[in-house]
Amino acid sequence: MLEPEDAFIVKNRPVQLRCRASPATQIYFKCNGEWVNQNDHVTRESLDQITGLVVREVDISVSRTQVEELFGLEDYWCQCVAWSSAGTTKSNRAYVRIAYLKKNFEQEPLGREVRLEQEVLLQCRPPEGMPTAEVDWLKNEDVIDPSQDSNFLITIDHDLIIKQARLSDTANYTCVARNVVAKRRSSTATLIVYVSGGWSSWTEWSECNAQCGRGWQRRTRSCTNPTPLNGGAFCEGPPFQRVTCTTLCPVDGGWTEWAKWSACGTECTHWRSRECQAPPPKNGGKHCSGSMMESKNCTEGLCARSMGIAVYAGLVGALLLCVILVLCVGVLAYRRRCRHLHGDITDSSSALTAAFHPGNYKPPRQGGFTSTLIHTPSHTHTLNARSHTHTMSLFYLCVHFHSDGEIFSLKSVGTVGREREYHSHTLSREPSLSTSATLGSLGGRLTIPNTGVSLLVPPGTIPQGKFYEMYLIISKLPSEGSQTVLSPVVSCGPSSMLLNRPVVLTLPHCAQLDTPTPDWTLTLKSQTHQGAWEEVLTVGDETLSSPCYLQLEEECCHILMEHLGTYGLVGQSCPPQPACKRLQLALFAPRAPCLSLDYSLRIYCIHDTPHALKEVLDLERSLGGVLLEDPKPLLFKDSYHNLRLSIHDIPHTHWRSKLLAKYQEIPFYHIWSGSQRPLHCTFSLERGSLAVSQLTCKICVRQVEGEGQIFQLHTDIQEVVVTAKIGFHIFMPKKTMHKMGSYAFRLPESIRQKICASLDAPSARGCDWRLLARSLGFDRYLNYFATKPSPTGVLLDLWEACHQGDADLVSLATALEEMGKSEVLVVMTTDGDC
């Protein structure tokens, strides 16, 4: 009818166990398999009011000493046994344990500062106790009830999650653990919810402060959208902008000189005029004051009508004389025109004969090389269409030989013993992460193998007759604040060298860009001579003063720059969406055969760039490791969540994990900063004997509350079968194959010159280099190209850098065809491979 229940001894107070049975003739307790002395029982009898049967009830007392004196691994337990004429029955076991609660928390919450609406995790692991402690959270000493405030969530692990931090959540938080014996309080964690300032919209531009000539106008904004609170960052950038302006000055009109007096009229007056054109009134200036015409008596007061006949006679005579003079001039002009026509016909025929006469042309000798032009047309007796055809073929043949001449002169640089001007730079660097080559005016391309890093030096960048030892070196960039490093840092030099035109530096990056809304603020940084880092430009915020142009692609970026130095790409999340980085997970194991009972599996978390993978493979090759599977991709989100790694399904009959915890974690900031050395976790295993060779298990890697990957491992540790397609041999050190001169460029110089000549000049219909930039996708900031002497040439340099792996002329030809540049297509078809 009543079974004994589990009990806890608090301090030194004994516990009572009670049992009731009916009908029962006898009832006793048995503890730990032994009968309790009859004298220790307290027995009571009564009659059931309904059935009239005897009900027996018994109590025993268990002290702390009895529990402590028990020897063995099993807890102290007692069981009730009752007898009757119908048989015997036993109760369930009731366990008696000593209650306790240790003083120190296994993990206490830590104070932190978070931005508004960010998700917050406060962790708490209560002290060990018996029974297990219950956990409450206090906010400024008030108990948090998630049922009353849905913004709070207490997990099964006793962690407190604030889904979206509010300003009202700025408070002191305490984790409280309690059980039947004691109550413990953790240290207080102070949570500060800050608001970083945001700029308001710009005001309208003010009026120009100069009423005449050059002045300036300004606009302002305030850091009130929102206003910084609780130590939030103040807005970056200036609160005002000022630009120059020009107001046209008013110009008052002025009279010209008076014209000559007219002839004396029949009314005995003559007149003269003037105009308001010295200068004419402009921009609201005053008009001339006074009259435009003036008249007066031309006979000094004497006006006789008898003079009319003489005047008329004189006019008739003058008119006849003018007619004779006009006829003479006309005859002379006609005769002169006839002579010029005869001379033009003679010159045209001689020009026709000379233009199509077969012959050889030899340009002057340069650098020990001669280019010969031979042209022999088959018909020379028509002037219109056929003469145009022969002239064009003559021109194209010249350009073709000129291009070949450049190739030859490049090959002969090393053999002709002429004086060079070298600008060398002493380099101290790791061979696999650096490269160098000597380049001249023909340009070339430097590449660090297996890293995705290259430098394109277009023709004409280096002055004629000069040679430079140019280099590339990969290094690390420290992260600052919420910024994360997205690319390797590359030094290109020599930094003191003067460039005639921009070079193109290509860097791989790991930013995830294929999202519908922009969630990255990307910044290009450069290192000064003093070693400090400064921002060069922010993508999307370029101005005319920006020294570079950055073309962003899904997995790499191309930097047009005119000053060599050290560059790297960093980024930070653009609210409200958190940004994601592309990572790779690489699993390594010791190289077979394994002669020890110990066995380890290493998982690296690295950037999804060729350089990062090469660095890890080089490291593992030196450690004697082998890549078991191809690296797996993982999107790592900008949040506070760590990367969690765990191993499962180990065959425990043959293998044992040395890891006591359920999982390992890599802190969020170590991964997000991007400036750490290759990060990894090791799972240490031990096999039961040397005969065990098969290992099967599952390794899970995921960001807490984010994406993850699973490695299904099945391997023979005595002869590891490498299933990864990416082997060490691909990344073994190899001789760098640089491309020099015209071999480095897909577009021949003759075609480049034709395209530049056709598109550099502005077109009223917009069919010029600007339309080419839009067709190629290089139109984010056209003002950069507009400031260059040949915008088309810089666009073609950028096209070469973007298509170094698949540089066929079809894409460029398609863009030109859409622009209607058929004459350039003819040249590409004739001289190129399109």
C-alpha cells in the first residue's frame, strides 16, 4: 500500500523510511541485502475501515554513519518485505544518499558588451551536487521567467540566451544553483548593450558662398541615426563635406566704336551706328545706356534742291564703274580656277601611280633587329574600292611584323651584351611563399604557384631601357576590432619604382558574396613604411582621390594600382544581415604504417583559398601526416557562436577515446579574425592492441546554431588509402614559370592598339570605352578609368588579369560586336586567334 521512497541525508539528520502492507502477518526492512534488526523497526497495526483487514505499517531510521560505512560502488538502499498467508511481496528499492552541493561553479557567466539586437549567450555550469542542483537566473536580483518574457530562453544546459539584446537588458546577471542542502550564487556578469552611432542623411548643399567667381558650398550630417549609447562607437567619417563651386560673374554691356558716317541723303543728313557688343551683356549684366544711331546735317545748314541733278548724275556714273570692275574680277577668277583644276588632275594621276607601285620598305634598325615590309598588289588600275583594299592590307602587314619584332627583341635581351639599368631589392623570404623576376618595358606576369596570387605588369609600365627585379611575398595581416582578414597579405615591389601605367595585383579571398543583399563592407588596406596599416579604399565608396581600383569576383579580387607596396583585403558585416566566410575543413592522419597504440586525427579549419590549403599541406608534410579526404566547405557566420567538433560511433570494443569531454570547440574570434596560424583540433585515440587496424568513426564539425559537415571515416591505419583527390604532389615546391613579354598576354599588341584607337575618343552616342567597361562588368567606378591617358588600355589590362586562366578572345569579341565595332572585329579576325 505504501512503498519507501528515495531520501537524502541533509547534514547529520537521519531519514525515515516507511512501508505499509495489507493483509500482512509480518513486515520487515532489508538494507543492502541484510535484514534490519527487529529492534530498529517501529511497527503499527490498524484495521482497514472498508475491508476490515489488518494493515501493518513499519518505519526505520537511516543515519549518515550507516550510509558512510557502506563499502562498495553501489549506493545505500533499503527494501520492504511483507508476509501473509497468500505469500510474500517486496517493495521497490529506496536509495538513501548523502546530500551535498559543492561551492565552486564549473563555469560562471562572463560579462560582455554586445551591440543592440545581437543574440547573447551567458553560460552557467552549476557546482556538482546530490541531488542535481536546480538553476535560476537573476537579472538585477529579480528572477528571470522566460514564460513572462519571451526574449529570454534558458537551455537544458542552464545557459541563458537573450534572443535580441535590448537597451533594457543592460543589467547584472547572476546564476543561482540550489538543492535540498545548500544554495550557491555565481559571480555577477555585467551585460552592457551598446548602440553604435549612425549618420543621418546629408543635408542639401548650401548656396555657393561667392557671388562672383570661385567659392565653396557645404553639406552636413549628424551622428544621430542612432545616437551612440553605452560606449558604442561614434560614427566614422567627417560630419561635413565641402566642394568648390563657381558663380558666373555679371558682365555689363559696352558700346563698340561708332561706324563711319553714311553718305549725305536727300534730306541733307547722314547717320552712323554702334552696337552693344564690346562686350555684350552676360549673366544678368546691365545693357548699354544711350542710343544706337546718331544723325546730323551734312551740309552745315545749307541744303539746296538744285544740287539734286548733279548728285543723281554722280551716282549713275559710279554704278557703271562698279559693274565694269566686277566683270573684270570675274574673268580673272575663272581663268585661275581652270589652271588649278588642271594641276589637281595631274597630281592625282601621279599619286595613283606611286601609291600602288610594288616595292620594299625597311624601317630603321633598332636594337639589332630589322623588320621588312613587302607588298605586291596584283591590280593597280582602279582608284576607288581597290585602292582602299590595298592600303589596308599594307597597314595590317606592317602591324603584324611589328608584333613579331617585339617577341624577337624580348628573346634577344639576354644574349645581346648591352648595358642595363637594374633596380634590385634584397629579399628575405620563404621560397614557397614568394617569387621574383626581372622585367623590362615589355612587361610580364609574376605568379606564386598554388596560391592564387599574381602580378600583371602591362607593356610600357617600365620605362624603355630599364629593368627591375620585381617580387611578390605573402605574409599575415593583423585584424582590428570587428574586421576579419579575407585574403593573404602580399608585398609587391620594389616600392620605390616609378610606373608609367597601373599594374594589376590578383588576390584570392574567402568572403561569401552570392547573397541577394550586400552583407559585407570590404576595405583594401596598405602598410606604410613605418609599419602601420591604413585604409586605401572601401569598395563602393571610391572617390577621385582613391589611388586604386578594386575589381571584385566571387573567389578573388584584382587591384589596379600605380604604387607598389603591401596590400590585403579585410571586411566586416554590413547590418542587418551577418556576413559569412568560406572555410575549408581538412582531415589528416599519421602516415601508415602506425606502430603505436596511440592514433590521432587532426582537423584543420582554414580559409577557402589556395594559399591557406597550401600552407596546411606543407605543414602536414613536415609532420608526416596524410590528407584522408578532400577538404569540405563550411560557411562560417559572423556571430558569437564557436566551432564545435565531436567524434562519434567509435568501435569501443577495439578503440578508446582519450578525450574526456563530449566535444571540442574553437573560439569564434580565433576563426573570425583570420589572422591566426592554421587552427586545428586533435582527436587522440588508443587501440586495444597492435593487431587492430580497422578504424571506423564519424566526425561532426559545425558552428553552434549554424551549418556543419560530417566526415565518414573508414580506414586501415596500417595502409592508409588516400581518397583525397588533392595530393601533396600538387603542392610540392616547383620551379616558378613566369611569363615575360608578349607571352604573358592573350591580346596581341596590334589588336590592343586598334581597340584603344577606336574606343579612347569620347563618342556622342556613348559607344566608346565606357560601353566596353559596362559590357565587361568593370563599370562600378568609371571615374578611375576616365583619369587615365588611355582608359581602354587600362580596361584591357584588367581583362587580361581577370581571364588569365581562360583568356580567349571570344568574350572580348562578343562585347565589341554588341557595341557595333565591326572594324575592330575585322582586325581581331585578321591578326588574332578569334
